[in-house]
Amino acid sequence: MTVNTTSPNSDGNSNGRTRNGFGSGATFAPGLNINVNKTSGGAGGFGAPQMGAAANPGTGAARTSPLALPEPAFYSTPDVRSYCEALRAFGAYAAIEVEVGAEILKATLAEAPGAPGDRTYHRKRRANEVAKKLSKAAEALTDAAREAAAAWATYEREYADVMAPRPAQQRRPFQF
């Protein structure tokens, strides 16, 4: 894409200068590359979910997804705090996602056609039983988030003396 813009000067004639004072021929041409990777056949065939870094952009060196935990490297107090906060955020976000998934699954299964002679009550009961397992998973993720916050609080309490900088002790000079 190329954009050449010239603005008229005060008397209405265009003198070949752009709005910012640059000469004529000012262009804007961004590079645009499109890469398309088409997989056919393979393990899952067409429409199968991809596995690996392409399917989960939150993995690897550039972990930016809310569903990605940092590497557990505990070299300082801020490392412990950031890991506990990331785990808490991960658990809370994942719990919400799983609970929403459970509700969607329950509604979908309740509307799915049942066996011949099946009543609406039976379909909803079976859907509730299936979705209950996902709801328990969401509760477990909520508990994990709670325990991560508790881990940071416990770390602060147990290692408060290590975390606080100690005042420098004045030493008496050595004397014979």
C-alpha cells in the first residue's frame, strides 16, 4: 500500500510538499507477510485440534497467556511472590473458564436428543451428572488459587526475618 499525500499551500496551489513538510514522494509501504501452513490428513485429519506451541501460545519463552505459569525459579523474594501471584491468577481464571464450560456442557447435553422413550427429566439429570464433574474441577482450581495466596502469606510469615534487611552491625576494631 502506498500513500502519497500533498497539501495545498496557503494560496491553494500544491507545491509538492507533504503536510509534515517532507518533499513529494513520501510513502508508507509496510511489509506484509502471510504464512499459511496447511496440514492435511495427519493424526487428526481436517479440523482436528493442533497440539503443541501453535495450539497453545502461552507456552514456551514468551508466556503471555493468562493460562500460563512462569518458570518456577525461586532466587529471591520477588520470584516467590510473582510465582504465587501468577498461580493464584491462573487458578482463578481457569476456574471461571471451567465453570462456564460446565454450564455450557450441561445446557448442550440437556437439549441433546435422548434415547427413545427418554423424558426431559432424565436428559437433564444425566447432563447434570456429567457437568458436575467439570464443576468439581472448577472448585479444585479455585482451591489451588486460594492455596497459592496462602503460600505467599505463609512465606511472608515464616521468612519475615530473612526478607527484612538487617541493620549493619558495628564491630569493634581489633585490639591487642
